[in-house]
Amino acid sequence: MSTKTYREKRNFNKTPEPTGSAEDADSKVFIVQEHQASHLHYDFRISLDGVLKSWAVPKGVPTERKLRRLAVETEDHPLAYADFEGDIPEGEYGAGKVIIWDKGSFELLERTDKKIVVALYGAKLKGDFALVRFAGKEKNAKNWLIMKVS
């Protein structure tokens, strides 16, 4: 995978976000960042294929079983983004404050085109979580559900 789309959306002369570089593709890190952009949401990211696969979760990652939350797939981010906190300037893509809400390691339990299951080992998020892609029309291709399964 590539962070090309990520880099195209940003002006690195104006934003403090990392540009990305060759990094440890075997890294097993997850991160949840609270992002106060035009609307408060949480960005859930897991390191897969040498990048951070990313989803915007408007209501936050569920911490209780049986709760299901919308997770909208966004562009892949560089692994260095796992350490990013800061203010993205007004007028830049994703403008607003970003803080690390939780971070830790994970184990990949299952991965298909329609489902990703991980065991999270964070300070706040612990246990097995599933991301399940919405079935249906192409317009929903980026929509997933995220849920705690154990």
C-alpha cells in the first residue's frame, strides 16, 4: 500500500504532520487519536502492509460488547503518524487538534476484504475488536462497523 493520497492532501510546509518514510513494516501498533476537526471524531489506525490503515469513527471506538459504531475508511497514513499529536492549521486538510487517546500493540486474528479482527493491548482498549465492511452498494464501500467482540 501507499501513502500517496495522504501526501497529496497535505502541504508539509504548513502542517506539522509527518511526511512518512520507509519504516518497520512488521510493526504491530494501533492508535486511536481524538481529532477535533470540523466535527469531533476519533481516528482508529492499525499497522498493516507497512502503513496505518485508518478509519474515522464519529462516536468513538466502542468499549463495551454489543455496541456497533460506524467507521469510515480513510486514506492510509505513514507509520510515523502513530506518534503524532498537535494542531493541524486552519485551511489545511483535517484542520484541528489531534491528541492520542489510546495506543498499544495488537495481534491480527483474521483478515479478509470484508472483515478484520484484532486483539488490542492498549491502556484503554483491551480485547478483541472487529471491523466489518458494510454489504451493499459501491457508495458504502468505505463504510465499516467497528465493535468489541470480547
